[in-house]
Amino acid sequence: MRIITPPTVGAVAQGPATQRADRPRSAFELPGGKAETPSTAAARPTVAAAGLETLLAVQGMQPEDRREKRRRAMQRGRQSLDLLDDLKLSLLAGEPMPSVLLKLRSVTATALEGSGDQGLDDVLAEIDLRAQVEIAKREAAAREGGGER
């Protein structure tokens, strides 16, 4: 994949004037041979900033980000379905399981993060809605009858 970016406004492509190789150097010195004052350093555009912007843009477009979002969304869906199964089993056994409700409430409390796949996002929204309905039903039953149905 080839990424072509226009040059940054004010970017300088010219290098410093050529220096003689036979001239002795005493220590490290900046190109140009003298220390820059803060006003001239601020006025000079830097090409490194454009390189950094390009790197950040490329990192944001990596397909691993989409895969990671999808993996997290799938993990949340599996966890919600497992908790709904645990809730169903506890209801069939006739034993209240407030810990399952608490876990289910904590999973549904966090906002759904888009995975980039519309179908997956729709299914996760339906699972989340079902979990919230079950939580509301159990809380209403606990308020009315003092126990779970």
C-alpha cells in the first residue's frame, strides 16, 4: 500500500550549505556552525513533525485495530451470553443468584464499543438489550414479591 502525502506547508527540503570535510571539528555542533537563538529555532520549520504525523496516521489505519475491536466485541458478547445462561440455569433450579445479576449489570453498564462490523454490532446490541430486560425483570420481581421468580 502506497501512501502519498503532500509536503507540509513551510517544509524545507534544502539541506545546509556544504561543509569542507578537511575542516577540524572540536565537538558536536549543529549544522550551520553556530548555536541558534530561540527565535530562529522557532521560525525554522521541522521536517520531523511531518514524519511523526505520517507515522501516527499509518498506525491509526492498521487492520490490527479493527481485529482488536472485533475481538473485544466478541469477548463481551460471549461473556453476556454465558451470564444469561447462568441466570437461566439458576432460575430453572429455583435458586436466586444475585452474583450473576451483579456481573450481568456490570457488563451492560459499559457502553458498547463499535467493532466496525455492522452485523456484529447489531447482534451485540440485541444481546445487551436482552440482558437489561432480564435485569429489570429480576429487580421488579424482587421488589414485588421479596424474591425472584
